[in-house]
Amino acid sequence: MAAFAGSPGSWSENILDYFLRNNQISTEDGAEIIWYHAANHKSQMHKALRSVCMCAAHMIEADVLLPSDGSEHGQPIMAHPPETNSDNTLQEWLAEVMKSNKGIKLDFKSLASVRASMLFLDNVRQHLQRPVWMNADILPGPNGSSTVVDAKAFLDTVTSFFPDVTFSLGWTTGWHPEKVNEGYSWSMVKEMDYICSGLTQPVTFPVRAALVRQSCSQLLWLLKKSNRYSLTVWTGKGDSYSTEDLLYIRDYFNKTQVFYDILEPQNHEFKQAIGIQVTL
């Protein structure tokens, strides 16, 4: 099944198409995409933007919050809970990132931060001719305890400003070392497909690496529901999973439909195992 591809330079352009077109990757393989995770504070943002060697990040992921005073009229800042303050605002972050050619992924933890961010994004949309992903956890998932972002309100708010955007829609999850961790259930993937089936934009589903192997049947069913769908495998800092688990995932799915935003040292071991050179 051919992957969905937005028009060149659009926010919905497939990231493989975009980075192939810009000669930054060599093959149509999601594992070639390099991520810089949590580029929130100015030091992290500048490190992500300065990387110009073989390990240069293609996609920069950052988290958007409202200031700790909780005011909806406050300017959005770049921080990941439990942090509630930052030396970087969304406006400052966008001003720097738009000077690069990197794709961006913005992770929202609340509707208030989404609404407050749209005008800042609207002001620079003409300078962001690249893939832009909007992320939120909209459904409860395996061992999930965090509050979900209301799906309809999130989708409606974003599309009212940017109908041509890539959505990253996930489940709240947890992982516990002392017990057997259930994966993504049939009801979870079917509810997600029900929400996404009415969309026209590409959608990637962020899935927790330690929970994917036991959920491959369910997630493959989900991917087969639309050529607009993909997976983004991510990892929690304390999670236990093996390089063999990642290789199993790679063999199970189409390599054009799975991206890997994973931590070191597993990222290096995984790329080494599949023959993709990574310079640390």
C-alpha cells in the first residue's frame, strides 16, 4: 500500500518524501529519520539545530505548555511536565527553528496550550514549508494514568487554523517493571481508527516500544485501515525492551510506515543492527 504524501513543502508532506527530496536520507525507510527529543530549553534547541554531522537530527520534537500561573492568556512556553517553567517561549522557539530545514513535532498536554499556540504558528506558517506534526494523547492506553486531551476539541482547534497538517495521535501509557505489561488492545486501536477515519490528513500513532511487540497484530490492523497511517515508536527512560524487540517490530511492519524516536544506547544498537550508520 502506497504511503500518503502531501504536496511538497506542505505540513502534511510525508517526512520520507521531504528528506529524500532534500537529499538528507538515501532510502525510503523510517529508520533513517533521526530525532532530537525534548528540544525545549534554549540550550537543547540550539544543540538540535547546530547538529550538522552524520548524526544531524531531521525531526525536532518539543513540548508546549502554558506558564505555571495557568493563565490562558499567557504565552506558551517549551517544557515537559513536571517542569512548568522554561527559558524558551514558543514564539522564540519557532523563530529559531524556522531558520533551519528540519521538520517539527509539537507535543501538547492540554487544550489551553493548543488554543494559545495556534496564532503563533499562524504568524510563521509561510516560513515553515516542511512537515509539521501536532501531537496529543487523546485516548487512554495500556497502564495509562495521565489526563487525555479531548480528541474532538484538539482536532477541531488545529484544523480550524491548519487543515494541512500531520497529526500525531496517541494513547496515555505506563510501564511497570514488576509485572506483565499488557499491550494496545483491540478496543484501543478500533476506537482510534473510529476517531481518525473521518480525517483527511496523515496520522502517525506514537506507540511505546516496550508495549509494541505484544500488540503487533492490533497495530498492523490499524495501519492497514488507511494509507494515511504510520507508527512512531518511542521509548520511556526506565522502560525495559531489547534490540531484538525493535528488530521484531521492523520485520513485522512495512519499513516506510514506522519511525523510531528511541533513546540511547538502544538507538545506536538498533541502527547498527540494521546497517544504518550513526555517529554518536
